[in-house]
Amino acid sequence: MSTQAAYRRLFEPGQVGAMETANRLVLASMDDNMADREGRVTDQKIAWFRRKAQGGVGWIQTGYVYVTRRGRGCTYFQMGIYDDDLVPGLRRLTDAVHEYDTRIGIQIAHAGRQTTHHYLNGLEPEAPSPVPEPLLGETPVELSQERIREIIDEFARAAARGRDAGFDLVEIHGAHGYLQHSFVSPLSNLRTDEYGGSLENRARFCVESVRALRSALGSDFTVGYRISCDEFVEGGFTIDDVCQVVPMLEEAGIDYINVSGGSYESVKMMIAPTGVGPGQLEPYAARVKQVAKVPVLSSGRYNSPELAEQVLSSGSADYVVVGRALIADPDFPNKARAGRANDIRPCVACEQGCIDRWFSALDITCVGNPEAGRETLEGWGTLERQPPTGRRVLVVGGGPAGLEAARVAATLGHEVTLWERHDTLGGQLLLAERPPHQQEWGQLRQWLVRQVESLGVDVVLGRIADADAVASARADTVILATGARPAPPRWVPGWDAPNVVDAFAVLAGTADVGPEVAVVGGDAIACRTAHFLADAGHDVTLVGGGRATLFDEDDEDFAYDLIGEIVRPMLIDWLRESATVIAKRLPKRVDEAGLVVDLAGAFVPFVGSTRIGSVDELSISADTIVLGTQRRPNDELHEALVGRIQDLHLVGDAVHPRTVAEATTEGSAAARSAVAVVSAIA
């Protein structure tokens, strides 16, 4: 089947209001933390969107852009459009995107109660009713009718600025718990005036906002509305309510409806990690499509051109909104159009490079695509295949850091050899893909392997590297990506008993594991291993979860090394459902019967030697005890080569055990630095 036939609908031109698009792919609105503290456009922001336009997407939506200083969301680095002085910077952005056959819309918003005084220069959040947002906890000021009219006017003025800045459309962000959403929700709108009570009244502010935009922009400028299809919270509005609201918005003047879902309380439906989706919101878009007269956009972790084409062909939506998959590979559209779908770098929905960094007030990037978010840094431009340089590069280690280093070095034209001690490439990615809902790590591993093979990297499997062998290879550049190994807690008596195994061996399938298993550790590896074993039918007890304190049994500290406010709670919920969880307690010793746990709150290294007797001990029956979820860097080869190799690099877990994001970023940086200055990375 030809590419044209395979993705016929995906690459059809489209029209929304007065705006025509080259295809049916839309870059999702995503906060990226790339504006400055005043909401001004930066060079990095422009480069970010220019790169997406280069990749062939038909329509770009900016992330949340606040219409008033009191409407900024939970980040200091959102774009603003609250003042005329911001228009010239926004014009630079639209001019950059319009160099390509891509349209760009601005999404204007007010956070409502989903922010705090920290982001509002000390002001209190404002909302329809003084109901705190459950996760943030601040009680907002109830909006007066006069203030409601002021905000509607602020939306209209912001929309006019957007038009003057060269945007092709303006979209109201009426989803995800923000101000318009909070008016519609019976959970956050307790008003008794004309803006509360019935669904028609609760939707009044949304309708009046659209009418104000239409009045300010005229009939020939495209206006859209983003809506949550369902709150996914008990007592909140549902898809049935939304199907009544959409015709009201159409009557007010919208040209399209952008269907998303959820709010901060149900954030996994907003920004779906592995275990949710892909395509989890398509049925809701299809419901809206049944009642809508205007084009419908559907979002929901769409991660492949095949899935996008399916949504369009089925009639569920007129456009497909793609977010993180276009961060992972901005060339997703061009590759799909050219029949190279297998070459699209996958998004694994891990949220390490994007969402976790956003929560940390950093500009976002991607574990599989370290170029993302670094477009303006020296040495971090988009790579294109270069002619042979004659430079020889040796990469030791075939995990994510080594594979990315080899891929980049080969793309730059170097002669690359990759040594891997095992008989399969992938390193810890092979382990990461084993637990439930983590299979998509395998897609990244497979993509990296395909890349190094297609680029002609000389892969030598089963090759154990020592210092003399590396020196004898006479490479111009040596990149050591030797990874990490388990570090069992040797302070636990019995740590080396026959019934003790490490997490790596369990996930690799090389350990003999009995029916009853005790897993010790509170980090992500321990939690994923426990989940893996429970899913395989073992009776699992997980012990750990942070620092032990007397009478404290809170299990929220499990997976403490996962930053994400989305992935981590889901993992903890899965563990509660599938295993016995003993929080904030440490192992005292291993014996033939299993594991003995301290209940008195003793601290390392005193747990095993405490004089407290068996009354404060818990014996856990276990055939197998999993220790060693912590890791130690394999850096001995590097120490032996310092002074012997002039251009020597140590990357990934061999520096210090962390995540895939650091591994791929450092691998890419090392390969780039062989021929150019590369800016420091954060």
C-alpha cells in the first residue's frame, strides 16, 4: 500500500473557519517553561516551534497563554498576552512558523483556582466559588459579576492582540480545570446567580467569553474552544453535559471544538502516562462529533500515524492532536508522509524528560530526543547525515547512553564501533520494559538498535572491554557507557544468602524466584520489580518506602525517586492492589524462613544490631528475598583509562545511576563534542 493510501485522511488538507491547513495533524498545546518570568517570548521558544513546523505538522497550538497576570498557571515561565508590549515578541514567533506551510494558533487562558499566590505575585487565585482546588489547597476569591465582566473583556483584548501578532486563530482554554472549566463544573461552581445552578447557567461564562472573542475578531477569523470531555471525578460534569454545552458554544460563534479530558484531580487523563491509552479519549471525541456541527479535534496520547489515521477514518474526529510524540520526533509528519513510519522516534510516555522537568521548573525535553528543548544551545542543532570524517569512535556499552552516542557519532560521519559485553543490545532498557505497562520502553530500545544498524555502526556483541583492549583499538574518541550494577545492602545480615537475589536478575529472568517473595526497597526499581512479580502470580510483600519513623506507616514515600506527580501515584495504586505493602520499615536480617523487618524505627546501620527484641520485629515468610535495588556505577574501566586516552568520555549510569533521560543526553553530548563545542546541559 502506498503512503498516500495508508495515510490518506491524515494528509488531506483541511479547513477550520477561515483557516486552511495542509494536513490533519495538530501540535497539542503544552506548557514548555520556555518563556521568561514576565511571559515574554524567548529565542528558545521560537526555535522550539520552528522545529515543529520544519517537521511538517499542519497546525501548531501554543501552550497556555495567560490573559491577565492574575491568570497565570502553576509555572513562572508561561507565555503571557496581557499587555500590548508582548505583541512584538509573539509576532517574531508567528513569523518563524509561517516560514513553513504551517498554521499557528494561540491558546488564551485564565487559571482560575488552579494556581497559587506564589505564581500571582502574592495575589489570591480567583474562581466562581471559594472552593479550594484539592491538590493545591488554596481557597480562591469568589468572582463578583463585575470581575467576571472584566475577565471576559481581558479575553477579548488578548484575542485581538493574538490576531495583531499574526496568529491564524485564537482558542479559549476551557478544559483541564481552568477558569471556564471551573464554571461548568458543579464541584467548583456553587453560585446561585445567573452563573451558577443549571448547566445552562454554569456554561454562561464560557458562552459569553466566546461571544466577546467573536465580537472582537469579526466573523472571518477562526475561533476555537478546548473542552474537557469529562472531569473523571465523582460528582463532576460528564460527557453527557459536554454534549449539551457544545451546541451553546457553536451558537456563540466557535469554529471548532478541541476535545481533551480531565483536570488536575484526574491528571492522568490530561497527560496520559504508560498504562493509560493510547487513544483513551477517542470515544469521547466521537460522542462530541455526533452533536457538533463544527470540526472536532481529538487528543489522547496519539503516538503513531496509524492510530491517527484510524481516528480520522472512523469519523471520530476531523483533526488529531499530537503532543509528546511530536517532542520525541518533530519529523513525525514528514517521515509518515515519506513512508518512513518505522523511522519515527517513539514517545514512550515515561514523562521523565517533559512532565517531570516541567514540575521542576525546567524547560522540557525528551528522553529519546535530547535535542528537544536545546535547539538554541551551541552544538545541539538538528542532526543531518554527514559525509565520512575518518574519525574513529569507540563506544563501550550498548545501553541507552551507548546506543545514542553511537547513533549520533555515526550520523556525524564518524567510523563507529560499539562493544557490548552481552549478546543483546539495550542495557537496562531490556529490564525497564519488563514490568506491567512499561512495554513501550522496548519501542525506544528497538528504534535505537535499528538506527545504529542502518547507520553502519560496527556492533560487536559479547565483547568484554578492558583497558588494554580499549587502548589497542586506537580510536580517536572513546565513549564509556558501561552502566551500573546492583549494590546490595551489605549491612543486612544474610544479604548474600542463597535465597537472596537482585532486581536486575529478577527482571532479566535469570533468577530462580519462589512463590512467596519479599522485595526490599522503596525506590522505583523496587516498586517496578514488586509489580512485575505480582503480575506474574507471585505472593509479594514490598518493604521500604523511605526513612523509618516510629508509628509512621504512610506508603506515599514509595517510588521516592520518581519526580512525576502522575506516574508515581499510579504506580503506588497498582502496588496497593497487587502486593502487601509495608511502608517505612527496614530489613533487620535474612534467615531461612524469609525476611525479618524492624518495627521499632531503627536507622541504618544500627537496624541489625539493635537490642530491641523480637516483640518489635516482623517475620515475613518468603522463599525469595529481592535485595539490591540500589545501583553502583561501573566506572572502573574509566579510572584505568584516564591518562591513556586523550578524548575520553564517561556517560550515563557509569557516572552516577539516574534515569534514561540523563543517559541519552550525555551519550548524545559526548558524540557531538568529538567535533564541536557543546554547551553544558541541565
